[in-house]
Amino acid sequence: MLDGAQRFLLDLAQGLLAHKWEVVGITGADGPLSAGFTALNIPVHLLQLRPETCGDQLPSWWNACWLLVLPLASWLRRQQVDVLYANSPTTALLGGWAARLAGTRVIWRVHLAEELAHSRLYSSWCAHLATRIHAASDSVQHSLPRAAQRYARTRLLPPAINIERFSAMAPAPRKGRELPLLGMVGCWRPSCGQEVLMRAVRLLQEGGRRARVCLVGKTQTAEEERYRAVVLSAVKAAGLSERIKVRETVDDWPAFIASCDIIVIPTLRETTGRLALEAAVLGRPVIASRVDNLNGILEDGHTGLLVPPNHPQALADALALLLASPALRLQMGRQARVRCEEHFRLDAILTAIESLFPGPEDKKVTWLNPPQWRL
């Protein structure tokens, strides 16, 4: 499935196409993102690496320059790319080098302050190479290296969504004694919070409240498979198997969210807050952990409910409150849609990209998203 950052890129690509930009995607391999570009009729350039360098570790700096930076710089120069949009520190660094060699502007989107904490030197290099930095939150902006702030090249731009792609949908009527549906999407990792949600659902059952749950997520490693097995074993032991449904993928994303009465995000860390935005724009209330990139999107008690992370009892109490009142869920969903329209439109980011140019001209933007590497 596409993750939140990739769905943000596709949304922004659509916005740029509507503004008469030419958009090109660069990826390290075929996958969901390249398929998303293709569906939008956006050409995709595959930046192939040698098989022995495509593991978990970044190849040596020399190999990185030889295999990635120099070919990318040559391609950017030949294509006369005006802007390279980097969506991670790795792409900001390696893509930034290539863009400098090609005379191309670079925008670095920073989603999470933790991306900067890994290495201050690494972040400083990215900041020096970037023409502009788009910070997703106040905490990101305050965590940026001094180099980024000294040159006043940073702009605070919260998460955004292409609202025109989504229409608010009324909750589906429940038949007879059909229980409300809770939806959760995430990788099968402890940090995503599936176990926390299952414990909260068990507490709900002990308190006399019942609901159905749909867990969406695909395992990609043996460790994730083991965690999934542990969670589902606990579900079976608690006698909840009949009310817990597990899906690997979702074909129609808006339809899935619209089928849910409440979207639950019990994560310990959130990169983009994309699911919360999609739920809000479709008119669904969200119960989420009080973490960066969620507490800025949700207005507690108004468009959803925020609870302490890794706190099953607090999550169960919040669920009980919304499950007991369909009217409150409907009201919060409507208010969430209004808040999205007022604060999370794509327009601000599109304007920030176009402000790099003094006047109308032909423009081309490239999205760089190679495989995830560790330095």
C-alpha cells in the first residue's frame, strides 16, 4: 500500500498538474508509488542501482556518487528540471548533491523532528543543499539546524490534502443490531499500536460496549509477521475473533474510511498525519494518540479526541464516549471537514513552490523517492 508520505506526493503532483506544471517521478524500483504516478499519466524514471548495493545499507560514498548522484545530475541537466522535491533526509542529501551539480533548485520536506535528531551534521548538509525547506510542524521548524534558519529559507507548511478529491460522506446506516465499525490502518509494528487498540477493545467489552474492528496492514518482514501473530493470538484468547477483521490492502481508500464510524490511530509516532486528514475530509471523527503531526491536525473535543499514547484505558474511555453517541460522531465529523477546508488545503504548498520563480515560465518538478537506506 501507499504510505501517507507517498499519498501526499501524489496529491501534490495532481495539484501541480492542475497548475500547468510538468511532473516527473524518480524511483529506485517499480512499486505502489510508481504505479500511482502512472495512474496520473506522470512519466516515471527508474534510477537503477546494482543489485549488490540495494540492501539495507547505503553503498559507500564513492559508490553512492558513482551510481546515484552523478547519473541523477546528468539526467536533471538533460531534462532541464527546475525543482527537485525531496521527501526524506536521504533524498535531500543525495538528490541535493545531484541538483547542485545540475543547477537545479531543491525543496526538502521535513515531516518529523526525529528525522533531524539522527545526525545534526547530516541535517546540516541537507539544509545547506536545499534551496527551501518546508517544515510540517512547529517542532520540526524549531529542530532544524541553525544553517537553515540563519538563511531564512524555512517555511512552516502543515500537512495538506487535495480536498477536491474527497467528498464528505454520510455514515452508512447500520442494519438491525449491526455494531459500529472502528477502522485502523498501519504497519504491523508495536509502535503502530494494534496491541493497544485490542486491549482497549477488550476493556470496552468488559464495560458492556461492543464494536467491530477492521485492521488494515500488510506485513513486510518476519518480525512484523511475528507481531501480527501475537496480536491475533491475544484477540482469539479474548474471544474477539468474530468482531475483528484483518485486511492486507484497501483498493478504494475513501470507501473504506467512509464505511467506518470512527478512525483510530493509536500510534506512538506519526510521520505525516495523512490518515487523520483523509478521515476528517470524509467527515469521520478520529481518536488518536497525542503525538506530533496528530495533535496539530485534530482539535481535541471538537474534531476528534486525543489520548495519551500507549494508554489502553484512556483509548477505551474515548471509544466508549463516541460509540454511545452517533450524534456526537456526526457533529465531530462535520467539524473536522470544515477544519480541513480552512487549514489543510494544498494551496499554501503550491504557492510556496511557485514562489521560487519570479514570474510565469515553463516549470518542471521531480519527485525523488529511492529505496529506504540507513547511513
